[in-house]
Amino acid sequence: MALLYRSTRGGESGVTASAAILQGLAEDGGLFMPEEIPHLPVPVKELAGLSYQETAYEVMKLFLTDYTEEELKDCIKKAYDSKFDTEDIAVLSKAGGMYFLELFHGKTIAFKDMALSILPHLMTTAARKNHVDREIVVLTATSGDTGKAAMAGFADVAGTRIIVFYPKGGVSPVQELQMRTQKGSNTSVVAIHGNFDDAQTGVKKLFGDSEFARELAEKGFQFSSANSINIGRLVPQIVYYVYAYAQLLKYGEIEDGEPINVTVPTGNFGNILAAYFAKKMGVPIGKLICASNENKVLYDFFATGVYDRNREFILTSSPSMDILISSNLERLIYLSTGCDAAKNRALMESLSSKGSYEADEKMRAFMADFTGGFATQEEDAAMIKELFEKTGYLMDTHTGVAAAVYEEYRKKTGDETKTVIASTASPYKFSRSVMEALKGPLEESDEFALIDEMSRLSGIPVPQAVEEIRSAPILHDRECDKDEMKEAVKEILGL
């Protein structure tokens, strides 16, 4: 059976998976959603003996029904290969009574690799399937990790260009270096004078500019997105939650059918939404614990039903979560309205015009599987230090937020359900903040001296992704104001 997609705002329906991936964002500004969330056709225990690649095929074939078996398996084979430093692809590590799902073993040492390793292959296959003869311009806003992972995936991929916007001063030094040293004749990076929300809003505005789209088409270009608004980003993320449950079964950590909870450090809501999709597919997941940092717009939403971005934007030590407009939440809102596109559209228009909206009681009841928590930077640092001193397990500042939120949830509720925590980045990506958590304020200004000290202290080898940027030349130095993004794109494309 073909699974088709429609916009959360009602403007498009009957769209194939490949067309939705190619387009990225619906023409009406909505996000593409499957007409239904498919159910796993086999019990999860039957997946316990499968490799990550085999699990990926079993999950993704249910969503990407217009890809042939050969096409999809080829995309998976090219994505999940030796660029990951472990055969498992996604590793489960147990520490302090928690199960850490390590999603940072790819080329850029962050969870975005899990989806952005396959998205270029899905997209170029989609272009062939849909007879696209224009060059695809992948336009992406990043809070730190998506940009590098997307560029690494699309670098020198024929028929594509990628332009990444990131907030100047709003990412870690390693994240910035990773982006600014990226090779590839089709890659461009622009630092904007603003925050991530400004970058994301600017990208969405460019997608919604129909006059600019016509101008691009005349010159042989069309936009697509590598952000988590693209359904081709969300579907691959579902895989690792299915795989994690199967691995827990395989190693006897849980009984068949035993529920687990999942805790995710989140800002744009895509990663935890993927866990929700896995639950709806039949994986026995209980609570979805949404962990926020001090930009706790999602915590406040789940506590009150009011989503309000009208607040101070705080730069924290977990910058990939420094987000006040959580784009992927729209997909859950749409589901909570009973897939009422008009109601969802009105709420999103309220967010755009007033900066807020409120979920009614029926919607809140629908979202009861979710609970929110937040951790301050001090609580995050304390959790990193405590777990390392007790167990020797070292985590980054985003995973630290999730672990701190989970511990608070467990104490508050007494819920001892086994819990998987999405570990979204290597500690080496945020070396200064992690080392300050372990040792207090640091005078050392050299990022790589801190990285070498972390390696000595933890016994964890410095990842190749970090070694590569130690002496790599800066290739990108473009900057612009937040209202000059269109001009930057035109200049890059030679328009």
C-alpha cells in the first residue's frame, strides 16, 4: 500500500514520500505528515537479531513506499557504512542505572549524522524518480550540529548545493570550526548576526517566497531543506528507537513487551517526535520525557498548554537546544487536533503574529504521553561531573541536561521504568563546557589543549572528526545580518 503525505496546514495532499523529501517544506508553510503512522508488521522481538542497516530497511520501507527495495537498500548501504566508527552504528551504554543511546559515532560526532548520512541519497534518488532537472539548493538553519552534518552529507554530491546559516557566537568553537573548514565546491556557510530562531525564521521565509522561487526556477535552481522539517530527516530518526528497544531485548536487559521510557534533550522537537512515532508503530514506550535547558519553552508548554516564545533568549552551554520556536512541535499539534489542518493553521498563525498559542484540553489529553523537565547550566554541569566520578562515563552538555531531567523526574514520580536517554553528541564537541563541569572555571584558552586534556582525563581517544579540524584551513568566512539572508543566497548562487 502506498503511504502518501499531506501538509499540516491543509494546502497539499496525496504527495509521495519522494516528492515530500524533495520539496522539504509544503508550499503553504506546513510540514509534510504521513496520512497514517504505519504499524510494525512484525513483533519487535523479531527485530532483535537484525543489524542497524536491516532494522533501518524494515522501518523506513513502511514510510517511503514509492522507493523500490533496491533504491532504499542502496541508500541505507551508502549511509550507514565505515563513516561510523562502530559496527553497531547506534551504541547502547549503561551507566548509573541509565541506558545511553549513543548517536554520535558518525562523521561529525552528533546525532544529526544518523539522518543526514542518508538524506542526500534519499534526495538524489527522489530527484531521479521525479525527473527533476534543476539543481537542488539545500537551505538549512543550524543551532550547531545540523549544519556540519548536512554539509558533510551533501559535499560534492552532483546536482546539489548546500547553504547553511548559523548564529554567530551561538555555537561551540568546535561546531563553528567544523562548519568553517568544510570542504566541497558546492558548500557555503553564512554566520548571521542573530540567534538560531532568526536563522530558522529566515530560511522559512525564503521557502515561502513564491516570487523568489520563480526566479530560482528560471535560473535552474529549486530549494529543499535538510532541517528536521524535512520528513526525510524524521523517518531515519525513528529507526534508532526501534533498534534500541530491540537491542535491550537482545541483551536481556528487558522482557519482551516490557515498556521503557525515553528521555531526549530537545529544542526543535524532531528527535523526541521520532520516539513518539516509534511508540505509535508498536514499540512499547511509556513516557516521553522532553528535556529542556534554560530556554524552557517546551517545558512550559507541557506544564501549562501555552506555547509562548515571547521571552528572553538565553545562550547556554547546550547551544543546540537554544531554541524558542520548536518547528517539529507543529506535527504533534496537528495530530492532537485530530489532523484538523484549519485548526493547526490558525494556531501556527497565532504563533507567527502573537508569538504564542494555547492547546485546548482535548489536545493536551492527546499529548499526555509527553512530560517536560528542564535543567539549569549548574544542574547540567553537576550531572556530568557526578556521573563521571561515579562511573567513568563522560557525556556532553546536551546529554547532561537529559540525564539531570530524568533523575529529577524519577525522584519526583517514583517511576523506575528502565529509561533510554538519547545521547546526542560527543563530549569533544563541547570540550570547554564539559571540562569546566569536571574541573571548574578554566584559564586555558586553547580549545585543542582542553581537548587533549579531556582525552588524558577520560581515556577516550580524540575522535577523528576533531583531529581533522585541528589544523584545517578556514574555507568559509561569510557573514550577514538576519534580514540579509536572501541577498546572501543570491550572491552565493550568482543571481
